[in-house]
Amino acid sequence: MKSLCEKVFGGFFEKEQGKTFTYKIELRVRNHTTLARPAIIQHIASWVPEGHTVSLDNPEIFVLVEIFKSVCGVSIVRDYYKLAKFNVLELANKTKAEAEPAVSIAEPEQS
């Protein structure tokens, strides 16, 4: 996990030198009981370069960590919540709702 984080973090933060980010670690664990969730988050956070701070409410970037059995994937993304956590159905519904005009119910006229 360490070498994966070093590779992913190095690639991202080298391109963004001089910038500091707020981040949130988004962890999904399935069919894995060896490592505890808090321990995984602490290890991932320890490999984020210094100068970047955690923000659970309004992060600029998200560190996505997926663990399934013994396989681990790590990525860094922006606009994760804005893009509905990459849920295609939610994005389509959101786009459809924004495209439809607001419907208002008019009261019948009295004569």
C-alpha cells in the first residue's frame, strides 16, 4: 500500500508543486478483515506530503481508497461530490432535473 500511495501521490503533487490542498480520504473496504479501518486511514494520511490539511466538510481533493479482499486501489480526484461520487444514475437524474423547467401549480381564476 505504501509504494502505491507514494507513486500516486508523487505523480499528483509533483504536477501541483507550490499548491496546498485540503483533502479527505474516502475509504471503501469490502471482504477484508485483516486491517482495521482507522489504521488504514492513518497510514494513508501519513503518506500525504506535508503542508496539506484534512477537511471533512469541504475538501478540494479526495483520496479514494478501495480495498477488496487483498487488492488495493488508490486515486486522487477533484469534484467527487459535485460528480455524485461517480454514480452515473445520480448524475443523469441531476442533469435531467437541471434541464427541466420548474413547474408551478397555478390556482384557478375566480370569476
